Amino acid sequence: MMSTINYTENKAGLEKIRSMIGNEPKIVMIATRLEKIPFSVCPMTLQEMDEQGSFWFFVSKESNFFKDIRYDNRIQILYSNPEAQEYMSIFGKATHVIDKKKVHALWNSLLHSWFEGEDDPNLILLNVQIKHAYYWDNDTSKLVSFFKMLKNAITEDKSDLGNKGHISLQD
């Protein structure tokens, strides 16, 4: 059994997302063309979650991903951290941004695999404004969780297996 904790205040919701995702670059899966089945899915490196709660990514103007966002800016981000037993599905709206200062602030040498450099004419920033999220997390280790599930399977006791909930950041 999981406890349900819902966040409807922007500040509390953003802090929950920040506590799970952190602020160092990480790979997430982003789905676009949500009205189409199957929708398009692409792994992307989340560069930053800024103070306002926006996510920042680098994208190429030549990519299908860029074209998908121009067609329909609704996206779904899937985040997974199995070691910490944290999972999140985030719905938001994406916007292409041209900002040389922000590019410079987020740039790192690993991006040379995809771009010629900070001045690559095909490089553009993608800003995602989060609207809703759903999360699952667990405060205990995998071993403790395993034994709780085993105990739940054998006994009538339904130990808490973590938390889940909805985060709404609508204005």
C-alpha cells in the first residue's frame, strides 16, 4: 500500500519535483505528438530545473523533436531513478528559446557530441513549463521495500510501501 500525498500549491509542488529530480543533468524520456498513436518518444538530457521551476534542454533545429514541438508544444516527460525508487510523469508546455547567455550558462563539453559548439546555428534551447506531475517514491532502501512486500504477501499487515501523488502547478 502506498500513501497518497497531493500537492496543489505551486511552491510545495515545485519543491517535491526538485527534491526528486535534483539539479544536475540527467536523461529523461520526452514524448511529443501526444495526440498521435504511437506518440514520438526521445531521450533528452535535462540540463537544469531553474528557480521558477522550468526545465531546460538543448535541441537541434534540424531534429524531428524540434518539428514536433513547433506542431504541438504539449509534452510528457518520464523520469526514473530506480536506485532511489523515484519515478515521475510530468506534463508541460515546451517553448523554443533563443538566449546566448543561457546557452553559455548551461553549456558543457559533452554537448559536442550533438552540436558544433555554443554558436552552432542549429542549437536552440527548449524551455518546459510544468503543468501537472504524478510521482511515486519510497523513503526506504530496495531491500527494506522487498521485505515489506514479502511481509504484505504473507500477512494481513499492509505496510506502507512509499508515497504517490499528483502535483498541480496550474495558475
